[in-house]
Amino acid sequence: MKILIIENESKVLSHISEILSAEWPLATLESTKKGAEGIEMVKSKHPDVVLLDIGVKDVGGLQVVEHIRLISDVPIILLSVKMGEEDEVRGLDMGADDYIVIPFNEINFTSRTMVMLRRAGVLS
């Protein structure tokens, strides 16, 4: 199982990595702080799920979703500190599969990630 994390906040990236490593110790975790690099990693690494910070700085998260959707149908979970319904709806309309507000409940986060991995056919 391969999980790509596109997150520009080091603390959030570390926290997510710890949660995923504890739940799926054999998973390969790839990460970047840049949206453009994340798009390239989707092309080259073929992850099973993408966890994407909507606030990545170089290319906005919504633009990253658009670019990924041109090349892949990988499940995308948007992560955001914003709690606005408008951002959530825009992200889902642009092709994201789920939207999680930071801070999040770890059990909820793991469950929602698991749903995406099942949809990708990685977990049964």
C-alpha cells in the first residue's frame, strides 16, 4: 500500500505519518510539502490514496486536485484547517473524494482513510 501525503505543515505531516504508520506499519508513506511535486509523485509513484492539504503554498490544493484528476482516479482526501462549507463543497466538486478538517479525531481519520483504500482495492 502506498500513501502520498501533500502537506506543508511539518507538525501535521509528522502527526499524520505517525497515525498511518501505527495503523498500517507495512505501508509506504511518501510526502512532499509542494503541490507541484505532489502532482509529479502521483504520476511516478502511483499511490493508492492521496492526503492533500488544501492550503499548499506553491500550487493551491484545489488546483492540485484538478491536475491529479487529469492523470489519475486515485482517491483524494482533502485536509484543511478551514471549517467553511464552501471550501469543502468546492473541493468535492473538483474531484476530491473526502474532506477532513484539522484538527481531526484519529479514529475518524483512520476510518475515512481506510474507506478510500478499500475503494482503491487495496484493503478488503
